[in-house]
Amino acid sequence: MNSERRLHGRTLIVGAGVVGASVAYHLTRLGHDSVVVLDARSRTELPGSTGLAPGFIGQLSATPELTALARDSVAAYRTLSRSGTDKVFWQVGCLEIATTPARLEQAHHDVEHGRHLGVEARVLGPDEAIALAPALVDAERVQGALHIPSDGAADPVLLTHLLVAAAERAGARFRFDTPVRALETESGRVTGVRAGGEPELLRAARVVLATGIWGPVLAAQAGVRLPMVAVQHPYLYTCELPGLDDTFIDAPIVRYPDHAVYTRRHGRRYGLGSYAHTPLPLAPSPDLVSAELPFPDAVFGTALAEATSLVPVFRTTSQGRRLNGVFAMTPDELPLVGPASGVAGLWFAEASWVTHAGGVGRQLANMLLETGELLVDPARLAPGRFASWSDRRIHETALAHYQGIYEAH
């Protein structure tokens, strides 16, 4: 249903990854009829963080705000899967494997925590967990599992394309192959951007940055510090396996919280990632053109070796592609969603994963349209909430969360 409110003037969204596409999708669904999205990439390419994302959609978090955003994302992704010709989300559930008595006890507490946040879960015995995902559950170490049936797996690239297509049908315009070179400000207000080979300023009433790890680079041009840290992260695939359907997912996503490992099926392949390594931060620059970097064996090799020894299919199958993808962390793990402090007309939808991108798009669209229908308290996501923190404190706290990311979920 369209809102009766209207935004006057053009909204420029910088970044057509899953977050920027979600913002455009939700703005147009609410009736905003002047949305333009700019991206440096071609329409068919997603070399940013979205194109590398493993597509795990887990809703239960120690932070209620992340759960609210993830639950809303699941609802949006299910809608797109029903309305599109291609499936983008498989609601196959999630297993959090307990390999110690302490983790199994925590699983029982998580059931109650989930119920409080509107996420149903239950604790399974070892045999039940193995039966749901025999290729991914270590039968020798599992002592039980937390099962969340409403979680699932997404195809981030196809999801983004469907969000783009839906937004375009509703009137949004996407301009690909149009890199944004600079933000223009005047008297404390953003007036537009300079992009691609355009000689003229592309004017807008407001500019939304949804550029992932490049956000701080552009924000700094307007004198705004974005409190986020880019971190490199390993992900590994098996080779393609015979007998598996390339477009079908039939097993839950699986996490091993005590080992900082997560794994899932990707059509004919399986994939896994690990946080059990020394954090490897990155300082993005305007010259960085991709969120995928060379793979540093010295940092990631041991972590992946331990992870593959934990997951049955990786013990028996040849390895395929391995990648080093970069994504953003904040000091409290929450995304940066809302207006810039001190610079009128500049808004952010940054530091969000695919897990929360649907909810982040809705949250920002509702803030811009002042609908009052917000998923979470905007102060909790305010980009300026760390204004009193030093750069060093932001950096160290965000990296500490990277290593403890599954301890908090």
C-alpha cells in the first residue's frame, strides 16, 4: 500500500548492491516516484560485497534490532521468491550445532530468547540434527542442535537483480557504469554528486550512500566519519558434485558457534566460512574496484583447514573456489541507517549484510517518508552514535566483534 506522504525532489542512491536496491525497492513501494540509483558496475556484474556474500539468513541474534531487521528481510525475500520467476530464498531452516555441554545448555536458553523476539526454535537431539543435514553435521562431535525452521539461504546476486527489477517497474531509474567521483556540498547541505563522465553536477534533494566498504571514502568528502571497519574474510567452496540440482537447496544452513564456522549448500556445491583467524582489516581507497582481494594463505589457511575437518562433505570432496571477501563491521554490529549528523540531505544505509538488507531498506524508506512505521528505534542505528569515540576505539572494538561474532548470536 502506498503512503500518502511524498518525498519532494530526487533521491539519489549511490550503490546498487543488495542494500541500495532494497532502499530503492521500498521507496518505490511507498510511492516515492523520483528515485535514481547510481553504480560503477555493469547491470550484470556484482563485484561488490553482495556478489561475494554467502547468503546465510539467520534471524536470531543477541541484539533485538538485528533480529527485527532479519525477520523483516525474510518476509521481503519470501515475497520476491513467490512473485519472481526465479527462486531467491529457500526457507530451509538453520542448525546451530552444539559440540559441548555448555553450548547445548545455551541452545535451551536460546529457545526462550527466540520466543521473546518472535523467532520459534527448538533443541534437537544428535540423530535429528544429522538427519536434517548429513553432509554438514559432524556425527562424531554433535551433542545436539538449536533448530530455527524459519531461517534460510538466499542467492544474493539473483535477489539483488529481482529487487532492481521490481524497483524499476515501480519507476526507479538505475544508471549502471556510472561511478560516483565526489559528493557536492553547499552551506552544510549535500546538493548532488559528480559521477562517471558527466560534466554536470547530478543534483538531488537527498543522497543515500549504500556503497558498502566504500562508504567512508565518499562520506569523508562531506566531512562525515562513518564508524565502520572493513575486514577481510575467507569463504571456501567444494567442487561441483554430481547428482545435485543447481537450483535447489534441501538442507538447513549450519553453524558451529564454538568453532566460528558456518556452512551451507549452494546448488551443486557446498560452501563454508570461518572467523577463527586473526582479523585482517583493510582501509578502502577510491582506487579499490572490488571487494574481493587475493587470498592470504598465511592468515586464512589454518582456519579453513580446521573448518573443513569439522564438516563431513569437505572431508570427502575436492575443494573448489576459495575467496577473500571484504565486508564492514561496526563497534556494536548494528548497521548505520539514517541521516548524517551536521550535513543535511546526506543519508546512509551502510554496514549491512544480506541477512538484514531487506529490513534496512524498509527502515530507511520509512524514515525518509516519515511514515512512523519503523522496525527499530532509529537512535540505535544512527550513523553518529559513536561520535564521541576515537578512531582507534572504533577500530579495535569492531575487530573484537569480528572474532566473537558467533559468540554473540
